[in-house]
Amino acid sequence: MNATIEFANRTWCWHQQALQYSFCPDPNEVPHSTNTGEWISLILFYGIASIGSVYGNGLVLWIVSTTKSLQNVNNLLVANLAITDIIISAFVSPFQSYAATVQRWDMPEFMCKLCPFVQYTCVNVNVFNLILIARDRYNAVVSPLNHYQSKRKTLYLLLLIWTLALLLASPMALFYKFIWISDKALGIKPYCTTFNPTFTLTFFKDDHTAETIYNEGTKYITTKYEVYVFIVFIYQYAAPLLYLTFAYSRMSYTLSKKTTLGPANEEATIANKKRSIKMMISLVVVFTVCWLPWHIFQTLINWLWYDLIRFPIKKSLFFFCHWLAMSNGLYNPFIYALFSKNFKKEAKKRAICIICFRKETLDEEITTGPIHKIYRSSSIKLNRTKSIRSKSLTKSCESNHGSF
């Protein structure tokens, strides 16, 4: 087999590792490299965003799932929001940031399609979730007498938005593909990139008189990734933002017109609704700020700037916009703690329980060593005391306190 061939005014090299021909490396190409400072910065920023988001949203799930008084319709939607944030932080952000840093795809081939598909699915669920929360709060504020939504209906709605999110994100599995490209340093490297797949449609006509089927021709339909990116911007960002702005503006106006002069329980109800609305508005504002640069970057890169911006600038813009979008889940637990006294109270107790559990584990490890034989009697008394304290704290963590 020839090592090189000439085709379409290009020189193609055979690469045994990929068992295929690809463009020969450009002799003027500057090898890609990432310095130590860039690695430290990326690990630090993405690590804080991912670990903080998984821990914070995991705490949200723990609190909602184990506290019966918090298992209402609104908090089921909040828990669903936490699930998508955990998925993005744990299974999308680390792989995409690593691939963008080294400019190659070292993960399994199937993950090239899976990662963007999971990302878009979770973001779709986040958006639809915010719309459901706004709809529920809107009905509670504007028409409280007719407001009632059962948990079963909420679960059906969650199933519906997950199904819709999966369908809308499915084109990502078509637009991404795993390929091998030339590289001056490596010769050839694995790469995950977007492309425009072409579908072939063949039309036939059945002539009943001649009892013959004629081929009327073939049509080729080429999809456009940049068109899909623009459609995503409309349904995933622009349109929901308009609806959320209208809904919360109407709710804020309605609550501002309600007088606080009345029974104490009515004043408390209005105050709770105002605090809940402020919390949800904060979630929407944070989502808007985090995802706006990413949508602008994706739209401009695919429509205008692809060949106009130098790679170093494009890379810096990508990391800024990508990190800001991926860090969205990091801020939500802080918003819950800021506006919800009950959540803040429960979060503190759960954190204490985790610390006590860690202490108890360390005590057990220490008592299995040789020192235990010398100080056996004193260690038993100390462990019993700590065990009693740990159990009392664990029981207090399982008790129910208020609602979001």
C-alpha cells in the first residue's frame, strides 16, 4: 500500500494506527501545546465548578428525598434541577474541558457523540424545569384559588419534559463524529468534531399499466449544524427567557399590589410567596448570565467567525464561555440557602452529620492498629462516647423541619 497518494489537490498519508488515509501534516503547522500555568488554571476552575456542583446539588437531593415536609411539588422540580446539574458536572464538563485542552479525543469513540447529547439533554431539562416552576408559582400567585397540582401530575410532567429534551437533543448524535486527523507532533491523532451529514432519498414510481417500477431520481439532503445551533438558541434560551421574564414580572406586580394589612397568617403567606419568587428569579438570572456567552459564542463561531479568529483567541473564548456555562449548577445550592431558612438549617445539619460520620470512620481505623492494644480500655470509652454523639446527630438529621 502506498504511503502517500495525491487526491483533490491534496497529499494524503496512510496511517497504520487509524488504518486510513488522512491529510499529511502541514510542515508550517505549529504543534499544539499547553503550558503548566494553563493546566493549573483549568484544573482549578473546572475542579471547583464540578466538585462544588456535585456536592451542593447532592446535598439538595439528600435533603429533599429524606425530609417529608419538603417533598412538595415545587421541591420535586428543584430536585430534578439538581439531578441535571450533577450529570453535567460529573459526566460532561470534565471530558469536554480535557479534550479542548489537549485538542484531541482520548476517551472512547462512542463518548464523542454521547457527551454533547447528554449536555444538550440536561440543559433542555433545566430550561423546561424552570418553565414548570414559573408556571406553578404563577398559578399560586395570580390565581391561588384554582391552584392545585398533585405530585402524580408533576411526575408525569417531569417524564414529559425528559422525553421532549431527549428528542430535541438527538440531532447532536448526528452532528458529531469521531475521526483521525493529521498532527505534526503525533503524526495522527483522534479527534471529535462536528460535520454536516448528508441523507440520500430515492424516489420510485409504480406504473400499473406497464407493471414496472421506475426510478424517478435521487435527492441528497445535507443538514446544517449551524442552523441547528441557531434553532437551539431560540428554543433553549431566547423563547424561554421571554416567557420567564413575563411570568415573574406579572407575579412581582401582583404581589406588590397585595396589602400586608390583615391576619398574621395571611401576611406570612404573602411574605413566603415573595421570598419564593425572589429565589426563582435569582435562579433564572444566574442561568441567563451563565449561558448567554456560550450561546453567543456558538452562534458567532458557526455563522461568522469560524475562519476570522485566530486559534489562541478562539480557544480562550471557548474556555471562558464553556466554564461559565458549566459552572451554572455550582450557584444554585447557594441561592437555596440564601432565600430558604429551612434549607439552610437542614444543609448545616447534614454537613455536621457528614463530618461526624468521617470522625467515626477514622476512630474505627485507629482502633484496628497496634496502638489499640495498649490503650484498649480508654479507646473503648472514647469510641462509645463518640458513637452516642454521632447517633444523636444522625437522628436529628433525619427529622423533618419546615419546607423550602
